[in-house]
Amino acid sequence: MKWWFKLPISNQIFIAIIVGAIAGLIFGPKIAVVKPIGDIFISLILMMVILLIVPALITGMYGIRDTAKIGRVGIKIVVFFITTTIFAGAMAIVLANVFGPGRGLSMSPPEGFVYTKPAQTIVDVLINIVPRNAVQAFATGNLLSILFVVVFFGMAMIILSKTTKMDTLAHFFEEWSKVSLLMLNYIIKLAPYGAAALIAYSIGVYGAKVIGPLGFFVVVVYLGEILILIEYTILMILFKIAPAKFYKIVRDPAMIAFTTCSSMAALGVNVQATEKMGVPRGIATFGVTLGNVIHMDGTALYQAIAVIFISQVYGLPLTIYQQIMVVVMATLVTISLVGVPGAGTATLGILLMAVGLPVEGIGLVLAVDRICDMPRTMNNVIGDALVTLIAAKTEGMVPSNTDKIQTKESNAV
């Protein structure tokens, strides 16, 4: 097995995905016995999120120390996040209306389906960004609150460093960051086995349900996710970023996201990948972490297609205005449901109610939700890295002498 361990981790993951998919097709639902392997891998990855975010963000911010520059790049990141998400939603509207995956289908809603509208609103999220108990925010993994606390702490360090030496504290977070990165690297070596188990479970348990009327819906969703990748590639060309180099660096977090269906699981690896592209650690950590919470191109596209699909199945067509509102609401509601169990299902329920469609329609897409979740989560992760890179590059934060992501036509930023 020496040849196996000599392979790059991304190649190991790729081979493991193929083996897992074949096993899932062969054994079907019986393959569910391997799911705990994938669950343990996800738990290990999630364990590292807080351990990595806190020291990396504080160390990176302290290294830059230019509060004005941090503010400018932060605004650019948010603007790009919103722009690409709206564009993804627009593509969903076009695809759903052109291909009409739900037209001609006649399916009854599942019996006994009960939906409970979540109490959390967008206003609640804005209020809860500032935690009453910082320790509780870290314990519950509330990323928005954690970001607030850590950024506030880092800014205070920067301001205080102008009059007081912060070297000891800065060194502490720097060493903490190194230990966390080493832990993460060891965990990533287990990625092929976790990926194989997860993909085998997904194909074995859910794969057979794709064959049938929902197959075309899945095809349209995947086509939309491919178009998002094309959009990203065009952005790379516009901003003088070499697509081949970018995708090569980001492939590890992309594969983890694809197999685990969790952008959180890929967060630490995605931060590392963004740093490899030349983005300063603080900006990479801030941009990717924030994107993990509010930037969901793949999810927005999926949810918009799903709502229009359900409207077509029930013969209740939506107006263009209603479809546009679905896209806007999908973006906002997804943010408001961060940390809520079953957020994807809850979001669909809210969107269906908002446009007057039967909430029971959720049952039509639940069977293929996991399979559609893989590419949309992957695109969410890739988009986080790309937007952070573009924002940092336009602010001159990516060294001009780096060859990590520069095109041959331009070595300057």
C-alpha cells in the first residue's frame, strides 16, 4: 500500500469517492453500516473549526494592523457575496422556466407531513450577532457571534498595540494557530476514508430514488451548479486569476464539501487553501468564515429551482415577480436560519408559504435533497475562497511576486 500513501491527498479522495460510489450501487441500503466512519470524520473536522478560526483570525488581523484596509476589503467581500448569490438565483429562474422539470408531473403530497415554522427571524439574527455570553457563543458554535467577538478582540489588540507591546499575546495566538493547523493536517489524512463512507451511504440509500420523475429535477440542479462554476471561471479571467491554478489549490476543500455536504466541515481546509493563493491569514479566515455563514450561491440556486419545481408539479405557476422574491428571500432566510437544525427544509417551507404553495411540497424534493446537496455545498465553498481572493487582490493584499494564482498576462495586483 506504499503507492497509496504516496498519492496526493486530493487523488486519494477522488479514488475513494469512486470506490464508495461503486460500493453504494452494489450493496444499496445495506451500505449504511459504514456511515459511522463518515460521521466520525465530520465530527473531527467540526472539532477543529473554533480551534482554528480564533487564533488564525486574530493573528492575521494583528499582522495587518491597518484597520482601514481591513474595513475596505471586508466591505468588498460582502458586496461580492451578495452579487454572486443574486446572480445564482437569476440563473435558477431561467433554468427552471426553460426546462420546466415539474411540468407534466402529477404527484400527491406525502401523508402526515408536518411542518413547523421556525421562530427565528432575520431581526433576531441581527440582534443575536452580539452574544450575551461569549463563552456560550463558542460552545454552541454560533459563527456570526464568534466572528463578532474575535474581530472585536483583534481590533482591540491592534489599537492597544500602538501604545502597549502585544508581542506576548500575539505570539500565543500564533503558536496556537500552528498547533491547530498541525492537528487539522493529521485529520485531513483520514479524509479519503470518511469521503468513501459518506458517498457510499448517499448512493446506497438515496441513489435509487433518483431514478424516476425526480431525475430530471436533479439534472437541472446539477446543470445550474455547473453554470455557477462557469461564472466563477469568468470572474477569475476578469480579475487575472489562473483558473487551473485556482481549482488545483481549492480541490481539497471542494471534495470534502462535496462528500460531506457540509461547508463547515471544509472550513478549516478552505482557509488553508485561500492562504496558499497568497491571501493574508486574517483576511482568508475572515472572508471564508463569513462566507460560510452568508454566502450560499449553490444553495440559493437549488432552493429557487426547488420552489419553482414544486409550483409546476402542483400546477400553480409563479409570476416572474414571485420568482424574483423567492431568490431574494432564499438569500436572506438562509442567513437567518444559520445554526437551526434542518435549515434547508425550514427555508423551503418558508419560501413555499411566502408564495402561497403547499408546504407539503417539501416532501417532493426530500428524497433527492442529499444528492442535490453535494454540488451546491461544493460551490458554496469554492465561492467563499474565490470572493475572498478577489477582494484581497483588488486591495493589493496578494503579493505581486506570487505565482500561486496569477495569470501569465499579469503578475501585478
